[in-house]
Amino acid sequence: MTMKASQPIESNGRPQQPSCDGLAGVVAASTALSHVDGAGGELVLKGHRVDSLAPSASFEELIELFLETTDVASRMAGHRTLPPATLDLLEANRDADPMDALRMAVASLASGTESPTSTERTESALRLLAKLPTIVASHHHFSCGRTAGGPSNEPGLAADFLHQLSSDPLAGRSPSPARTRALETYLNTVSDHGMNASTFTARVIISTESDLISAVTGALGALKGPLHGGAPGPALDMVFEIAEPSRARSFLEAKLDRGERLMGFGHRVYKVRDPRADVLAAAAVKLARSGENQELYDLATAVERTALEVLAERKPERRLDTNVEYYTALLLHAIGLNQDQFTPTFAIGRCVGWIAHCFEQLDYGRLIRPESIYVGPPVGSADA
Ligand code: ACO
């Protein structure tokens, strides 16, 4: 059977596909949750500029804002413990990538009994949010060959997460207020960001009247990729590999020569510096001043300056600026997180946005069902 090409052939032998350009510029929903001004470099979270809200609100206050509810801290505190089946799953998958483990564990929480239109949906959302730090921390301990200590009595989610992650969670040491504040600033900063890939995924799933757990499970899969939430680990690797500012230019040029991308730079929507990078940079400076990370911070800012120069020279037709992931890497490292915990930590923050978008989609949206253009063989040609 011979296939007849119905359109031009590319050099790789495949029929040329018309580009839909990654839906760039396509409006997929209206939302009251966040506004991304790509030309002005501004992010608004429910009427607040990210730089005014993120550094001062607690993560629980942010959840209250997004889910339009109250008493979140006390309502979540009792739901941190994982069901035994989820803990067993994490232990059995101790060697899994932490994002895969988080996806599996979240999927295992599905009860299958809750209708997405139930008035109980906020309660379900808080139960899920409360468990995310325990999932990430438990998997971390299992992967290190330890038993998981389980949730702490810390009053807030950020402090509980840091407490659980510490190598001896049973020792009962509370994280410093500076580290807790820095993590809250991070979680708030990444909580929502317009129609990003993982949020779109969550909205598509919930638009079929599926359930919240399924929507969040799908969104985790979308977040994992290096073009979305998987960039901060490689961004930090790059800074460590450069090791010394004078090596930055040759290292970065060689990377671009090999056709590689510089992680932590460029953005689909921002044509100027990502405003979240400034919020996280300020938080990283604050933390660096109080500890041993000043040297790394200085190196990273030198690497950033050189990367922006090199990108401007090599891609003059594009404005490629620093995105949120570059300073995510620095800040989470300064807080004391391992590299493989960066994307799961991003997921904890972004889950608030996913859930709020799901609720918005259920209340105002319609089944999301775009169309495609057929570029295959003409009818009958495959039989010839
Ligand atoms: N380094 C080098 N070149 C880049 C980079 C980069 N970081 N980003 C884009 N480019 C180049 C591409 O190679 C391409 O060049 P070409 O036209 O000569 O082929 C051009 O810019 C356009 O690239 P696209 O992928 O079409 O641009 P898009 O807007 O879709 O990309 C993205 C956005 C995926 C974030 C991109 O900038 C990138 O890959 N950055 C590195 C990964 C990263 O930092 N991801 C985190 C993003 S933030 C977040 O999701 C939370």
C-alpha cells in the first residue's frame, strides 16, 4: 500500500504540517483570576500586583483569596495525613522521579464519589492542597531510605513542608521564619499565571465534568516538562557548571551553538522581563544576605547578565528575557530544597490556580472542544 502525499514533503520525509503556532495569541477563556500583561511586564493576581501581594501574604491568605473562602489554615491542618494506600504507593515507587511520584500519589487520592458540582468542592480542594507537602516530603524520605515522619504541627503549609522535608523531621525543629517567609513568597508568586499549559490542561479536563483529582493529575503531567515547570533544576545546573563569571560567555555560546536553549530565559507571553523574576530575586537577596548563599547569588546575576547579552546578539529578532524559573532555582536552593524538589514545589503553589480555574470553568465555562485542520491523504487515496 503506497501513501500519496497530499501536501509538500519536508526534508525528514514527513508531510509538511501547517503550523497552528502553539495557539499563540488565541484566547481560550475569560478569567477573573489573573492577568498577564506580556508587553508591560505585569502580573495581576485577583486585583493585586504580584509584587505587592506575594511578599507579604501568607500562603493560606492567598488560598482564601483565590478560593473565596475563610479559615483555611485551621480547615487544612487536619487533612495533612496521607491515606495508608498513598503512603504505600510512594514507598513502592521510592525510585521514581519526584514529579511522577506526586502525580501517582495525587491520582491515588481520587474517591470517585464527589460530583464536581458539589457544594463540598472547596472542602475537597483544601483536603487535596493540605496533602501535597506530605506527598512530596514522604517521597523524599522514602527515596533516601528513611521512613516518612508525616505531617508536623506547624501552623502553616509552608512551615509544615519545610519541617517535613528536614532530614530529621521527628526532631521537632521548626524552620526559621526567614526560610518560611521566602517559601511563602515563592508559592504565592507562582500560584496562578493566566492560560499557561498546565492550567489549560486542568480546564480542559474539568470542562468534561470530570473531577478535581483528574484535572490536577493531568495538570501535573503538563507542568513537568522543561518548557514549563521543569526548567529550574537545569537552570541551576547551568550556573553551577559555569562556576565562575569569566567562563559564562564561552559556555553559553557553546550551548546555543549546539542548538540548546538557555533554561530560565524566554517566555511565550512576556516580551520583557517576567515580573515574577523580580519578586523572587528580591526574596533570594533577602535570604542570601542572611546566609552563605551570597556567593552563588552573585555568580547567578553575573551569568544572567551575560546570558541576556548573548541571547540579544544571537536572537536579535526575539526579546528573550529572564523568566520566573531562573530565580526560582536560586530561591529554592537558598531555602534549602534539593533540585528534584523544585518542580514539585512549583506544583504545590500552582495547584491553587488550577483549582480556582477549575471552579471558574465549572461555573461559567462550556466543554472545551477546539477543532483541527485535516492535512492527511484525500479520501480514497489510501486505498489506491
Ligand atoms: N534559549 C535559546 N533560544 C530560545 C530560548 C532560550 N531560552 N527561548 C526561545 N528561544 C528561541 C528558540 O530557539 C526559537 O528560535 P528560532 O526561531 O531561531 O528557532 C525562538 O526563540 C522561539 O522559540 P519558541 O519555542 O517558538 O518560543 P515560545 O514562545 O514558544 O517559547 C519557552 C517559550 C518555551 C518558554 C522558551 O522561551 C524556552 O524554551 N525557554 C527555556 C525553557 C524555560 O525557561 N522554561 C520555563 C518557562 S516559564 C514557565 O513555564 C513557568
